[in-house]
Amino acid sequence: MKIRAGFNLGYECTQPTPMLLALNIHPSRRVDLLSEQVLTFDRDIEAWNYMDGFGNACSRILAPPGLTTISTSFDIYDDGQPDIIPEHAVQHAIKDLPDDVLVYLLGSRYCDTDRLADFAWQNFGTTPTGWARVKSILDFTHDRIVFDYNRADSTRSAYGGFMDQTGVCRDFAHLAITLCRCMNIPARYCTGYLGDIGVPQDPNPMDFSAWFQVYLGGCWHTVDARHNKPRIGRILMATGRDAIDVALTTNFGPAQLVRFEVITDEIIDA
């Protein structure tokens, strides 16, 4: 299966503004590219590329005053298979986890484990360990939060989503990640493209998507509390502790998002 993806993002700055960009696809997916995936700018801007501490391909720019549009468009191969359900994946004892996985057991900016630990143990402490426990957390989160674009809140934490019972895909991910961490299951936040492939067309405008991964049975497995079923055609951009690590852009000065267009479509051969 072939997918065409990309975006056009416009930022209005009142002064020269340094920005960090997490807008490239993840290095693990570059082998699948059928065309180049590069960031382009509608103004004369130099970009410096770097790898962040989580292994994401990022860029740095100095956005000049005025409107700057950042774009990319690319074609990529996908195997067309739905997310794998790791039904027999076991949960590791903490002493057996790799050192670099331990950070995904800790609380973070949006995953406030200290506020949900008691609830998690009371409600999931008797579930079987491993995938069965993760599935219980996915089911709970999926039922707890009602998806509503109009209730998006960039300051809402996992506990906030738990209490508000509403939000967008990042809120589903943050709550489920937090509950997994409370139950000693490493979990990390993911952002990327997820088009309406193999499912009914969503009437809302295309957007980036958030999901997460859990570490079971010696590897990371993709899971999605918002949809709570395997999906086709995910294109990973970045992973981190939570949304703050994989923000599309981080600006060090005033920068207003004034244009937002995302494309993720299956290419149907004639």
C-alpha cells in the first residue's frame, strides 16, 4: 500500500523567533519512503537538523518576523496490516527492564502518575499482568473520555482528562500512558499521521494523531486508547515521555499558528 502524506503549517511571528521542529517522520520509517521527505519554507530560512534525546529527527530554525509557512509532502510504503495485538506478550519485572526503558515508568509533565497511582492499583491491581492488563486500561480510557475537538486543552494533564472525561487523542494517550506507568508497564507517547484508511471517512479536517506504545515481551507495541482497535497506515513521527517531548513546534518567543493543513491519503493506483 502507498500513502501520500504531508502538511502546510503557517506561523506568524512578531520578531525573529528561534523554533524547534519535530515535523519529520521517525528514522525507523525512512526506509519506507518512496519519495523524499524534507521540510521546505516559503522564505529564505536555514534549518539545522539534529537528533533529540529520544531518537527523533528534529530541526532548528530562526523564523523571521511575519508569516512563515512550513511544508512537506511525500509518498511512503506501508504494509497495509493493522496494528498487531500482542495477546501473549508478558510484563517484565522492573529489575529486568533495559536501562533506557526505565524513564517510561516515571511521571512527566502531562502524565501525573502521583495523582492516579491509588486509583490505578485499586482498579487494575487484580487484572492479569501483561497484555490483559494493558487491554483493561485501554478499555477503561476509551470509555472514560469522550472525544471532542472543541474541548481540546493544551494544558490538560492525564488527571485533568480523567476528571473532565473529555478531550482529543492526546488526552486518551496521556491517561492510558499514566495508568500503565502506575501499574509498572513502560509506556511512551507517539505522534504521527493516521489517515482514514480502512475506516469510514471522518468529517472533521485531517489532523496529526496521538497514540502510544507499551513495552511488553522485550519490545514496544503500538496501542491506541482513542480508537481502541487496530488501525492501518500509521506513520510515526516522534516518540517521547508525553506531548511536550514531541511538540510539532517549540517556539522561544511569540508565534501564532495561522494555517494548519494535514494530508494523509491512500494512493489508489489507476
